[in-house]
Amino acid sequence: MRVLVTGASGFVGTRLVRRLADAGHTPVGVDTHDMDVTDAGAVHARIDAEAPDAIVHLAGISFVPEADADPARACRVNFVGAQNVLAAIADRTPPVRVLLVGSGEQYAPTAPGAPPVDEDTPLEPANVYALAKTAADLAGELAASRGLDVLRVRPFNHTGPGQRDVFVAPEFARQVAEIEAGLRRTMTVGNLESIRDLLHVEDVVDAYVRLLDPAVPATAYNVASGVGTRIGDLIDLLRAHSPVRIPVESDPDKLGRPANARVGDARRLCEATGWKWTRSIEETMGELLDHWRARVREAAR
């Protein structure tokens, strides 16, 4: 299968391209310098030129504060970009399977301890990022109702080596690596009581590859573990991998909103594809710490 991957040089895209090749597919990676997703003509021309059998649409603004800082740009990239992809495959024969990658952020946060949310839970976006992703999701649903082969994929939080340290797990790992190297004395943290469903990026990529199977029904799919992890527990997991004492202090500027939970139910994905997550959060945090130890050593040279 020839698979066009937008956002191919990003955190998830680089892994997806490798995994597709390993699975015997022919990945075609594109990024902003290859194709501006906000330019409908460019998107249509590139898809015509590549003639893919499937598209995984990853390109987008992925950091919530970045989207909030420039709502117009976030909507152009995350919604209009998705709409342009859908329009470009509307009349293609044979049909092109499209995975529109959204986010668990599209659901409203729940109280800690609440059951995981499934795909029938109403979408209630609470920030610009989630709003743009929800608009793209609804556009995908409309396209599917008109006969296009569109799957709306809603991954919950995922991490791993190479993720930017604006996200909480790599930020924590970087700070621990800096303490070990004598570059700082304490970790500075925000709200530690929120609960997140945190997967290893490789498990998420595995889900995307499985969803490309034409036998998998075109509908919405959560990608989630169903297991909530308290943000503060990530620090304890890093401490278990570190030989030094890790002091922690709260930064008032990082405290943010009251604690909440985002945990997903992925039974629909498991039943349709046989997918299951395989990498524990303990293993994931250990990999992140090793990655940041190497980064810190390299920066010190």
C-alpha cells in the first residue's frame, strides 16, 4: 500500500514512516516545505502526483498553548488543512483511505476516578486546539457519510524519546537529567494532581498502521490505554530510574487549572484491529530519562 503521511518529520510522523516501511508499505512523507496543507491547490496537486492508496493526516499544531496563542493559524492548519485533504480525495478512484488524526482533547475533561470515555461520548472542546480538531473530526464524519473512506482517530496523550520538552513527560525527564548533571538543584512543576492516559508513541503508531487495513470499518476510534496516571506519579517513576535525590518545588506560573482527568476507552479499536498497548509507563519514563541524559551530555560538550 502506498501511504502518504503529512507531518512526516514530526515526533509521530518519523516513527510512522519507519513502521510503514517495516510493514511492507510504501510510505511517502510530506511536510510544510513539500506541501502547505492550508493551500487547497497545493494539497490537491500533491495528492494527484503521489496517487496514494491511503493518507495519514498528522500535519498540524499539536501544542495546546501554541494553538491558543494564535487561534486563526491553528484553525487554518488543523481544520482547513484537514478539509483540504478531504476535498482532494473526494473524487478519486479507487477510494483513498484517510486517517484524520485528532485528539482525546476533543472530549471534556472528567473528574479524577471517572470511567474512561468512549467514542460515543459527546465532543466538548475546551480550547482552540481541541475546537479546531473537533471541526476537522466533524468534517471527516460528514465526508464518511457521503461515501468517503475516512476514519477519525482520537489518540490520548502519548510520549517517548524525541518529543519536545514543552510537554510534561519529557519536561520532567529533562529536569531530572539536568539535576543528575549538576545543572539544576530542583524540579519546578505545576499541578501534579491531574490524571492522564499516557501511551508510548510506538503503541500509537502501531494503532495507525492497523487502522489502514481496508477491512477496518470507517468510524471514530480512540487510541488509549484506559489507565489513568497521576502527573505527580511520573516524578516517582523517574526517581526510580535515578541514583540522585530529586527535590521538587511548585511554580505558581505552572499551576494552571484545577485537577481533572482524561482517560480513554479504546475497546472499539481493540475489537476492530486486535490492537493492544504493550509498553508500560514505567518503561516509557525510563526511555525518556535515558534520552535526556544523552541530550544533556551532548549539550555539555
